[in-house]
Amino acid sequence: MLTAVDHVQLAAPPGSEDLLRAYYVDVLGMTEVPKPPVLAARGGCWFQAGAVQLHLGVEDAPAGGGKCHCRPAKKAHPGLRVTGIEAYAARLAERGAPVTWDGNLPGHRRFYSQDPVGNRLEFLEPVADAP
């Protein structure tokens, strides 16, 4: 039986950890979680806010060399519940992150943003007076 989502992993290109830290810590207000040493050697970063954990995993170049085929999620995305969504959207916008409002989910206020490597993130808050 499933009981909870432990974390969501998103893709990131090699060497993007500093960009990710700037976005997930400074813009979103999350805390970086140390990775176990054996996993830290692979690169990437883990972040947490309350019970929410996002893992950014580095996708290396294919075996035999060549360009990294890291493809950030453009459609697939984590949906992150927030409180005070207007203020949170303003925080992101003030820090240079894109904010795109979407009113197509009944009973919720929501917007989308994108991290610096192109992963799509959804932020939503239930509307108190929704039926």
C-alpha cells in the first residue's frame, strides 16, 4: 500500500548545481539536504521544505562520450502546494523567476514557473470558498 511520496526527482545537466542552489534555496526558500557521500559523487542536489523533497539528478553524457542528453521536464512536473500564493508568486517574480498564472483548475489558484535548467514546476493553493 502506498502511504506517501518520498521525493520527486528532476533532471539537471552536469555542472548546474550552483544554478540549482540559487533557485531552489534563494528563490523558492527551500533548504539543501546533504546527499549521502556515495550519491553525492554523482553530482546533483537535494532540497527540502517541510515534508516536500525535490532531488535534482545529473544526467551524464551517453556511454562512449558525446553531448549530454539531459532533457528537463517541460510538461511533466511536480505540483507543489503553497500557502499565500500571491505573495509566493511575487517572491519568485522579484527574484527573476518566471511566473505564469493558470486559472484552469477549479477550486485552486495556481501558477507555473521554471527552474534555471528548464524543469517545469506547478505551485497551487486551494481556494477557501471553492464548492
